[in-house]
Amino acid sequence: MLNLSVAQAQEDPRFNISINFEDGNTPSLREQVKQALPILWDRIITQQARPTMPKNIKAMTLLRSVRPQQGGSIIQFSPERIWARLEKEGIPHIRTLPVFNLRVELINAFGSSMQGSENEVLAYAHEQSAKLGIQLKANAPLLAIRIQWLDDIQVQLSARGQSRLSEFSETRNLDMGDPFIQLKRWVTQTMMRARDAYVWQNKLVMDANNASDELAALSLHLLIEQAASLPEQIALETALKADPRVQSILPNYLNYRSREYIIQLKQNDDSWIADWFAQRGMVATPNTQGWLIR
């Protein structure tokens, strides 16, 4: 079994994957590289494009070097070969390493700062940053994420700063149980949205996107805040997928009270969404990322 983790590198750290050999078994070099490549894709491919990555790419053709380490090895991929292959495939990617000065602010329903919890969530974000293809530094553009409790089940999530991510503010529902598990997920999702705002859009990528009618402008976030059982969720997803105006639907997160999808449309027109959900007893309101449905 392989245990994959982040390896520190003097160059772009995203291209270095540390593999620890478990159970005393040393896999073949080909197997090591094959297992490491999806980790690289998770760091440099946008969330919307990640499911479209071809499955037939030969990882060995993208390899730069292999360095042994205690109990494993470090697989280093070639940035030049990676970028060339992604451009050939027309896959939107993040070429420049996104660097942020991350700040997390948690405010309870009484308006008081929750400093201990802020430190916990911020520490978790730092632990996850390298896996997301992000570097966090104090002297970098600000990415400030604020979560404020409105009542026992609702919070307001907002983001601002100096990154390329457009400022936004959304109301979200908390699940039953430990709310900080959900807060950590929302913070890392916001970090990924900020990361994806740095997508490399050269002419080749844009031409490929135009040819397949999958421009980033046609990709929307649908945040549905309505309690629904699993069969009800599946029924709604099935109906939406069956609509001829929908290209694809990718779940971002799912739970009983709320769920978020990334939806790609075939045409540059989302004006029909409000009527579509109204016919099913819900109200759809446009926001900065797409639509909020309640």
C-alpha cells in the first residue's frame, strides 16, 4: 500500500509527491508514478475540469526524476511536460502557484470572536494547503474568510481580500453534530475557489473550451438549502441531468440540509433556472457564483 503525502521542494512544490512504502513492500517505479500523478492533478487542475482529465495519460512520460528517501521515494514530475500535455488536451489549469495570506474569522451569534476555534480551523487550512496546490504566507495577497453564526443552524460565509477571487457572501445551513467539521470543509472549499481563480487561459485552452461549449462562464455553482432525503436528492439530480440544457453536474458537497453542485450548461444562458426550480416549489436567487436555491 502507498501512503502519499506532500514533499517539500526548492522549486514549485506541487510537482513533488512523497511516497511512503507501507507493509514493507516496495512497488515498482511505474506503479509509484502512476499513483502519484492523480495527486498532482488535484493540485493544478481546476475543480470543474478535474473530472474531464483523460484516463489514458501515461504517467512515466511526464516524469522528471525519482529520489529515494527513508521508507519511500519522492516523485518529481516535469513542469514543462505537464504544461505541454495540458495545453494539448485543452484542460484549464493553474500554472502559477497561488500564494495567499489566509485569515479566518469566526463570530458567534452574540457577535464575539471565537479565537480558539479560529486557530484550530486556520491550523487545519495550513495542513491541507499543500494538498490543494496552495502556499500560505504572511507577505502574500490577503484571503480573508469570515463565518458568522446567525442562529443555531445558519451561518453567513463571506470572503474578501486581494486575491483574484471575487468577494462573496452566502448563507449556509449547519448539519447536526460537530459544526467545525463542516466549517473546515467550507474554508478549504473557499481556498480552492480562490485557487481556481488563477486558471491559466491561453489561446489554446480557450479555443478548446469554446469548441466544447464549456467556458468557465457557463459553469455555475448551485447551492441548494433545503432539507431532503437521499431519494429526494437523487430524484432532483436526475431531473436536472435530464434537462437538455445541462451538460454535466458535479456534486461539491452533499448533506441532509444543504448541498452544492457545479453545473455546466450547453449554452451561455442560465435564465431558465429560476423557473425550473419554481416549478418544483423552490425559489432560486442568483449570486456571485451561480444560484442559491431554497
